[in-house]
Amino acid sequence: MYPEVALQDSVPSEAQPGGRAAWLARPGRVGRFLLSNRKATLGFVILGIFIVMAIFAPMIAPYDPNATAFLPTLPPSHDHFLGTTSQGQDIFSQLIWGARQTLLIGGIAGLAATALSVLVGVTAAYLGGLVDHILSVITDIFLVIPALPLMLVIAAYAQGGGMWVLITVIAVTGWSFGARQIRPQALSLRHRDFLESARVRGENSAYIIVFEILPNMISLIVAIFLGAALYAVLAAAGLQFIGLGNADEISWGTMLYWGENNEALLSGSPLWIMAPGACIALLGASVALINYAVDELGNPALRTARRQRGRRAAG
Amino acid sequence: MAVIIRRLEFFLLTLWAAITLNFIIPRLMPGNPVSAMLARYHGRINPAAMKALQVAFGLHTNQNVFQQYIEYLNNIIHGQFGTSVSYFPQPVMTVVTQAMPWTLGLAAITTIIAFLLGTFIGMIVAWRRGGFVDGLATPLFVILSAVPYFWLGLMAIYLFSVHWHLLPLGFGYDEGSSITFSWSFTTQVISHAMLPALTIIITAIGGWILTMRNNMVGTLSEDYVRMARAKGLPPLRIMILYAGRNAILPNLTGFALSMGFVVSGLLLTEIVFTYPGVGYLFLQAVSNEDYPLMQALFLFVTVTVLVAVLLADVANAILDPRTRAHH
């Protein structure tokens, strides 16, 4: 009745001796699933296009993104696919170059937030007792304190600052959700046989955490990274839009900032705001689609399958 | 009862943490931004207010950090947040209380509509899983959850205000009119709130739909649903009273957890629409380096979120018999 259940059973069980072997066995199966899932494929294609855009920006962009060399607020044309800004910059070139910083912030801040989640979640689960209690309470506190006001306060005191201030602020406010998901899974691994055997072998805690526990949570960690990266892209765009990044660096968020400050919507160059926002939305959507597919991988019941019809016919 | 007391404890603890964060953050920053701000405003605000600000931010060197902290806590308990620098000489409290009702109204209405509508759509989508609506709506809302709130707001302004001239561009009421409880003012408020509310509802609803769908997928495979089907109960009744009712509870917990995200999106939306609420005020405070106002706003927004979370938790404790049974 539930053919997908087979897949869940065949995911290497953590009870197997040798967590690393289990980890190596997993990626192939995960990869095959993601390739056969339409949502994930779409997500990977969009993400891939943006990555290519960011890497080869100097070759793709027709003009220097900063050059104010053209007539202001030109409509889209053969020379300027998306027209020009009110300062006479080529919007299409800015869009191509803007992919770089946006992707960089999303990737780095996402990784940093994930690392913090793993650190807090695994430490809490592994050490247990009072440490666990304190770390769990801190996680819950960061979970309910609204992120944007906290980010605004920190960024305001940091006085502008560039990409690294943004990354720090996003990582500090974005780790709690992941930590809350990591802890129970790490807790469930704690008394598995392969960890006991590692302890009996005399391995130290650091070795056990890095080489035995983490590899067994790799799919959860990937899911948390995707969620954190999505959060980072949206948060960075929001902060840059209200002027709390370095407005001289080109990214989709700062394009929105300049567009809004020059009243692009009212003064005839709406693409200045539409294009970077659409790119942020598409990038976010690609990450969200991949993330949703990873969710389906872990929980087969979520999949959009046609078995419902069969059951109703039977029932 | 024990659950509610535990939630109350957590509420107080988080409140203390937020207040303390507010105290620590400016002191952790390199190069003391607050004294730079005060130097800039020197001579523009009166000496007594200046002295109060120095005390508030610990620039009085004759006190150690602990004494400063005690005094800071004492001020907060008595509701003394000092004087706003950018709205001088108005006290911070006055400025904040003028903005709060706008934000609270917008937040309450949009959150309730998004929650009810999202839960209902999620219920239907899960009930007809694999059907046309599910195949279309689920990916659509996954994508929509990734669209920045504020950008959707900008697009709404472009379409409805700039292009079609249907609704006002921004702000809370027509320029030049004063706040009265008249019919014409009320319609102004509604037409100005329409676009911000619409953007918030559209972006927030996706999350409710997805969580409700996923919860409902779980309850639909429970034995009591199978039993209800076997008894031949009407499908609508099974959907709402059997599967739906039990899937809502985790959604309520999700409600508490997502409040922070909703409020963050709301503040940005207010900025886009220059809506006269807390979000717009926050931006003003940040860009004018009005640190006293900014700190008070952070506390007020956090307290509001904490109260909402507490209410959701209490509702959860009352509605879910399992939380009562444990104690």
C-alpha cells in the first residue's frame, strides 16, 4: 500500500556498526531521489543558473555595473535589456553582478547559522543534564525573540558596515530553529550501539561527535542549511533594502534600496525594483523547493502521490 | 495549570533576556556608537536630557557595569525610556504609544485572517491530496513562502496605486486629515490598510497551508479516521471534526513559533507603505541614530510577541487534553 516505506526502511539504520559506512551509503540514494523529484529538479536548475551568473558575471554582463555612462531611465531595449537607472546605469549588468554578493551572503550566513545550530544542538544532547537544560532554554529564547528588530538594533549599533556585519547579524539571529531540530535527533542517537562501541574503544568526545554522530544526521543538517540559507537571503535583502548594508556594494538588496530611494516605481523605471526582487524570490523559491523535496525524502507521507484515489476506491 | 505556570516562567525569563540583550548590545560594540551619537546632538538638546541619556547608556564613568545595570532595570520597571532624540523633546513612551495601535491593529487582523484561511485551505488540500488543487497549490505556496514580504508590497503599490490608481500609495490615512472617530476617517484607514494587509496575508498564508497540510496528512492515516469512514460518516464531517480538529493543535504551536517571523515581515511591510506604525518608526529611529527610541521599540515589539506566544500556549493548554493529563 505504501511503496515509499521501503525507501525509509532501506535508509541505513543507525544501529549498524560504523556510522561512517552508513553515511557513505546514503548520499547516492538521496541524490537519486532528488533527481527524480520534479520540485527538486526545478529548484536545482534555477539555483544552477544563478550560480553560473554569479561566477561568470564579468563575461555575461554587457557593461560595467557602476558606470553611469548612459541616458537615465531608458526603457528596455536591445542595448539595455532591462533599461537604465535614474543614474544612467545598466540594470541588467547590475542584476548579473548582484547575484555574487547575494549568493555569497546566503551561502556563508547559512553555513554559519547551521554550524551554530549543530554546535548548540549536539552539545546539548551529548552532554545532557544542566548544560542541556540551559542550552535548550537559550534556544527557545532566541526562537521567540523577533529577528528583524534584533537585527536592526545590532546593525544600527554596528554603524553600517558591509557584508560581514550582515552575515554575523543573520547567523546570530538565525541558528535557533535548526538547533531545536538537531537536539532530539542527536539525543536519539546517543545510546545507539555504535556510539557505545566507540566509547568502549576509548575514542574521545570530539571524535565521536564529528565522525560518529554528525555523519548520521547529514540529511537533517542539509535540510537545516537550506532553511538557514533561505532565511539569510531574505533577511539580507530586507536589511539592505532599508539601507543597513554597504549601499556601495552591488547586490539585489542594494539595488532595491537605490531603486526605492530614487522612486523607481513612480519615475518610469519599475524594472529597477521588479528585476532584483524577482531574482530574490526565484532564488528563495529554488532553495524552498529543494528543501521541500528533502522534507519529502525524510517523510514519505508528504509526497503528492496518487495512492489516495486507490484507497478511496477500495474503501 | 502546571503547564501554564511553566509557560509563564518562560515568558518572564525571555522578557528578562530581551531586556538584558538591550543593555548588553550597545556595550559590546567597538568604538562606542552611543557617545558618537551624543556628541553629534550636543547643544541641540538641553543639558538635563543629555545627562539622562548619558545615564541611560552608561557613559557616566563613576558607575560600574553592575550599578548601571541595576539603574537600567529600575528605569525600565518604571516605564522610563528617556527622551527621543529625533522627536525631541517628546518622551520615548509618547512616541511609541502613538505608533503601537496601528501596528497592533494590522498585525491582529492579518494574522487571524491568514491563520483561519490558511488552516482551512490546508485542510482541503490535504483531504484531496494528489488532486488538482494539491498539485498546483502546494508548490505555489512553497514558492510564495520565499517571496520577500516587502517586495510583494512594492509590486502591489506599483499595480494598484501607480498603474491602476485604485488604492492609496501609503501612510495610514489621507494627508492633512486629523485623527477622528468619524465615518470618513474610518474608510480612509481601511483603504490605506488594504494593500499592506493584503501583502501580509498573501505571504503569511503559505506557511499555515503547508503546516496544516502536513499535520492533516498525519491525522488522515489514523485509525479513528478509518473508523469514521467505515461507519459511513459524511466526508465533510470526517474532514473537519475528525482529521481537521486534531491537526489544528500542532498548528497552534506553530502559530507561537512563527510570530517572530510574522512580526519581522510586518515591520518591513510597514516601511514599504510608510504606514505610521512601529516598523516605520523603527526605521526612523535607526536612520536618525535615535538609540533611546530604538531600544524602547525593540522591547515593545518583543514584549508584544511574547504576550502573543503566551496566549497561544495557554490556548493550546486549554484545548489539548493531553497537556492537562500529564499533570
